[in-house]
Amino acid sequence: MRVLLDECFPRALRRELPDHEVRTVKEAGWAGVKNGELLRLAAGRFDVLLTVDRNLEYQQNFSGVTLAVIVIVAPSNDVDVLRPLMSAVREALPNALPGSVKHVSR
């Protein structure tokens, strides 16, 4: 699966997804791009956007978006806080459907 890590997501956690093609927003050349435009750019190039931005689903319209979003719900985006949740992310990835938003938490 092609996974895009949002700017707010620690890139060090890409190693937690060894069976997937993982790139960061910065690597894709989209640093600083606003969420709506980011979703349009990523659609078709990636299968899933992985983020900790809990407001994304309330700020964007996902109808017609060919990208799934997985939101990790955690008190911070610190690597040590998010790493324990990565097994749940790995479990959620195969079921991530285009246009859907899935939450992963403790």
C-alpha cells in the first residue's frame, strides 16, 4: 500500500510500516500545502494519508476523494507516544477504503 505521512507525523515511524511504500509530504514536494489541496494532490498517487490532525475530517469534504485517511488519536505527535499505536495502524491499513476516515487510538 502507498502511504503518505502528513507533515505533522514523525517520519521516523515509517520504519514501523515495512511492508508498505511510505513517503512524507516533504519528500513528495508538498511541504506547506494546505489540507484540501494535499488531498487532491495525493489522490491517485497514494492509498492512505496517515495523520495526527484530528480536525482534518471536519475541515474537508471527502466525497469523491480516492484516498483513505487514518487519524491517530494521541495526546501528542511525539515518536514515543505514537510508536505503541503503530500496530493498530498496520491492522487498519488493509481495511482503509477510499474516501473514508478511520481513527486509531489506545
